[in-house]
Amino acid sequence: MRVSASAPRPRVVILVQNTSLPNDRRVWLEATTLVSAQFEVAGICPKLGGLNRSRERVDGITVHRYRLPFNAAGSLGFVAESLWCFLASTALLLKVALVGGGYDILHICNPPEVYWPLAFISRLCGKRVVFDHHDLSPEMYRAKFGDGGRMVFRALRLFERLTFRAADVVLATNESYRDVATTRGRCAPADVYVVRSGPPVERLRSHPPDPSLRKGKRHLVGYAGEICQQDGVDHLMRALEILRDEHGRDDFHCLVIGGGPHQPAIREYATRIGVADLCTFTGHVSSWTAVEDWCRLLSSLDVGVEPNPLSEWADKSTMNKVLDYMCFGVPVVAYELTENRRSADAAAEYVTPNDERALAAGIAALLDDPARRERMGHFGHERLHRALSWEHSAPHLLAAYSRLADRVPA
């Protein structure tokens, strides 16, 4: 869908809670793609990752940010944070509606699905609603907190159903999520569009490897992505310990690229089990606002690790770091999960889920086989460019927005 230059520009407001804009690459790619198609776009998000201005204009997009006064911990903290973000987002959306030019389309991103009341109210006011289904929130909550907080889990399932019901169209990140939308979400298949989270290859360029990152070692192993409780970076730390103590290796260093709420705990854990000297923690590096640093770091890796353990959430989710490794021709070691294999195919070494010794053995096997690393990296690079980059997803996003026009009552 491309709006005529002479027609009024449809106004889109995007709500996102789990990061700040423009640091959420998927959301920012969607926003800039819509701007290029002659939409007027605004974003509402928290102040995170050093992005602390309450309002600014970036790449033609007006970003409204609210203060997040605490870091949530545990299930009660999760509930409190979600309530705060809902209230703050509602206030900013009212501001946009009343004095900020208004909006025609509300584009809501999970996790979590707390914005369904705003979706229904917007529908009652004649607006269109897009649900951008980033994560399986109930399953992700259970991956974080186990079987505790069952009332919250049930509430998240209810909120998910209500959000699906409120949406005119749904953007699913992969086929597994599309199946969720059409089965338990009861969405019509014609209203669900697969818009993957692949990186924009025209923006991300390979750099010469930076040898200083190896800290004098022969090999550089890496993790690239936000570090949250459910992301399994503790599995990677234990695999490094096994590589050193059981495999007798001292020829590698590990680059941990990313911030996130669980990063301080992982750094402390690395110290506690004695592997901190094997790691460099970079902190948050944005693939959008610090693109040269991101490209330099990813281009220097010999092996990229996706340590997410098997769970109902992880098995159905596409992990962006797998696509990022492929973009830079980096072979991957990952647990055998459905969407890991669907994304990487022959670009990854798959090992027994949740087994740190298998993870360590997989890393060791690739470190010892440079020819195989080269083949896998080349395959991943070609597959990413041929089928999975953002350039292949943008048309699906615009098709979903075209569907909105079909859903407007005559």
C-alpha cells in the first residue's frame, strides 16, 4: 500500500512497551517503511536504553516517551510495570488524539497484550487497529516465572484473545505465530500477515574482523541480543565453563553483545562461576542508532550462539540473533527448536535442548572445523539475503495496511 502524495496522509500511532524507539529494530523498520509509503507515524514507548527525551522527531517519526520509574522483578513487578505502562501510554495516546493531530490507525505491539481496551475504544471511534504479535506473552511469562503466578498466566491468555478480537489485521512474526492467531486467536486467515523480523541488508554491511576483540585468543564466540531472564544466557556461561574445564580449551574469548534487564545478573553469575575473564560484556549496542559498532562486532565472530532453552514459547519463536548471525555469515550453534531450524536450516549446528554439555560440544566442533564454518556461514548469508531479510517482509507489512482499507465499512 502506497498512499498518493496528493491524498491526506493516514496517521498511525505505534504503541510498544518492552523497549524504546528507535532501539526496537522491528518496530522501527515498520515505522520507516510506513513513512516511505506516505503514512504519518508516531510512536509511544518508555524511556529506556539512554533514550530519555519525552518527545523527539527521528527519521520523520514523532516519538513520545514516558518515564519508567522502576525495574520490574518477579510476577508482581511484571503486573505493576504493565499497569504503569498502560496508564502512561493511554495518557500519551489521548494527547496525540486531542492536541497532536489525531490518528487513524492504532498499531499495538506486545508483549504484553494490555492495550486491548485502547484497541476497542479506537474501533468504536472509527479507527483501524493492527496487532503486531511479537511474542507469545503467556508462554513467555511461564518461561520466565515457571508455574508460579497462574492467575497472571490466565489473565494474559484472556488479554491475548481480546487483543486478537479487537484487531482488524494481525502481523505474525512467523508461521507458528500465524497458526496461533488463526486457531486460539480465531482470526480469519485473510487478516493475518507474516511479517518477519529479518535485518535490513541494505543498512548492515560486513566489516573486517577486529582482532582486538579476541583478547589474544584464536577464536571469538559471541552472543548478540537483549539479555532477559528467559533468554538462556546462563546456559552459555555454563557452556563456556565446560569448554574450559572439561574440554581443556583456552583458545577462545566470548563477546556478549547486548543489554537488557537480566544483564547485570548474568555478569554477576559469570563472576560467581569463574568465567568472567572469558567474556567481554559490551552493554547495549543498537543495530539502528549504533550501526557501525553493531556491524563491526558481528563481523568479528567465528561462532554465534543461540542458547535459548526449550520451552513452549522458545520453540515457536523466531530469535532475531539467529537472523543477525546469518546476515554477517556467522555459523550458529543452537538448541534444536522448531523455529531455530526453520530460520537457519543448514546455517546452524543443532544440539540437544537444555544440555549445556551438548552446547559446549557444538561450539567446540565448529571452532575446530574452519571449512565447515565457512560453508555454514555462506549458506546462512545467502539464505538471509534471498528470503529472510527485511526487504522481503516490507511488502507483507504494506499488504496488511492495504487490508485495512478493505475492512473500512462502506
